[in-house]
Amino acid sequence: MRSIIHYFAFLIYFAEELGNSCAQFNLGSMYKKGRGVAQDYTEAVRLFRLAATQGHAYAQFNLGCLYAKGKGVAQDYAEAVRLFRLAVAKGHAGAQYNLGLMFEKGRGVAQDDAEAVRLYRLATEQGYVKAEYRLAIMLSQEDRDNGVIFMQLLSNAAKKGNKNASYELGYIYDMGELVEQDYFKARRWYGLAAHKGHARAQSRLGYLWDVGLGGEEDEGTAKEWYTKAAEKGDIPGQFCLGNMLLQQDPKSAMFWFHKAAKRGDVLSQYNLGRGYEKGFGVTLNLAEAAKWYRLATEQGHEQAKIQLKMLEAKMLGA
């Protein structure tokens, strides 16, 4: 504890008294992360700005991030872009990636995929894994025939621990896109992403375990992955978990169907309608059943349309 206090005092002296940009940046980082001091984004902005004005690339990058997120300062994409450009000029890989994102999304600058790709390439050449993943995705969108380069970039990013890249590889092997369908490899890549907390990878991995694709079938393992995904708000995970629980725990099943149905999942809307119509897992409520059938019908669910018609006739005759 004493060493932290001494270090903090040292930074204050060099940052405030001597105007040292490295000390200003390091002190700003402590306030940004709440390390050794109470987290204070406003103070972090002040210190990063002092260092950025002196040309400190990491301070320019961090200040740009705070402007982009609106932390400690009013959100200002144009100012974030200006700061990222300054850091990019000094070869900062993170700034290259973030500026690439701004061009890809059209935030603070005119949308420009070509410029985004150029910046992602620069960051990728410095080993910035997130940029490698975005570059792979953008190349795939530009030209699906560019599959070899796409797979190479995606594999590199996945092997370096990028969970999004691992998920994308799992999906490619799962669906047989660009490569021969291989559920074993899909399960492997989904697994890497799932263990890193990727919700959609967790629900897809749960499904492969559920139906025995790419390996053994195990309902218990499937349920574990469905639950992880559902708790993170993944809609397919919520539906699949509800479906799995339907017979053994209808109340919990309806709970998860309701979560997914509220966010527009048509199958969950239909199942929730059935639950309310029959009083299965929820209190019988024909008006509520009609509401969910109607929502599913609006999305083209034919059976929901049939059930709604029969239910409305029943309600009129009651």
C-alpha cells in the first residue's frame, strides 16, 4: 500500500509540477481504471488531454476512446476521430483499429469501407487481433470468393484468442459455408468461443450437444450451455432452454419463452400463446394467449394463425 502511495505522489509531482506527459498519461490511466484511486473519468480526461497536447500517442488514443464512449466528457465522435488520427500518425495499432471502426460505422466521418480496410490492415500488421477479425469480416462481405484469405485471417485471430473469430469459424463449419460442413470442427471452435463467454457460441454448442452433432449427445451438457447463453440474453439460447424444460419444468420453460418472445422470437411467441391457452406453466389467460398468437401470426407463423382463429371463435362463443 505504501509503495502505491509513493508511486502516486511521484506521478502527481511529475505530472502536475513538471508537466511530464508520461506521468500525466500514467496518472490518467489510474483514474480511468480506478487503480490506487477512486475511478474518475473526468480527471482521466483532464490528464490525458494534458499529455495528448504534448503529442503522447497513448494519451491521444485513450482520450479518443473516452470521447467515443462519452465517459468523463460529452460524447463526440468527431473529436474522437481527430484524436485517433493523431495517434495513427504515430503508428498506434489500437488507434488504427478504432479509427477503422469509425470509418466502417460512419461515426464522426463519412462511412468508407475502403479506408476502414486500410486501417484494419495496418493494425493487423502490428498483430492487433481485433483488427484481424474485423478485416476478415469485411473481406468476406466484399467478396465471398476471397474465401482463402478470409479463412486465414479468421483462423489467425481465433488462434490468438479472439472469441468472435472462434464463433465465426464454428458457424462456417456448422453451416458448411466456404468449407465442407464439419460438425466436429464446429463444436471445437464454438467451444473455444463459448468458454470465453460468447453467448451465441454457447447456444450453438448446446445445440450440437443436444442433438449429438460432431460428437456425443449429452442433454446435461447441452442444458449447461443453453443456460449460460440464456442468462446472457441470447434469444436462441432462451428458446432452446425453454424447449428443453417444457415437460420437466413448464413454469421455468414459460419464463424463458417469455424472455425470448418479448424480443421478437416467433417460436417463443407461439409457445407462450399455447401455454396461456392451456394454462401450462402459467395461469390460463385466453386474452394473453391471443396476444402472443397474434404477434407470431404477424411474423408469418402459420400454426399461430390457425390457433388464433380457433381461439377467437372460442372467445366469441364463450
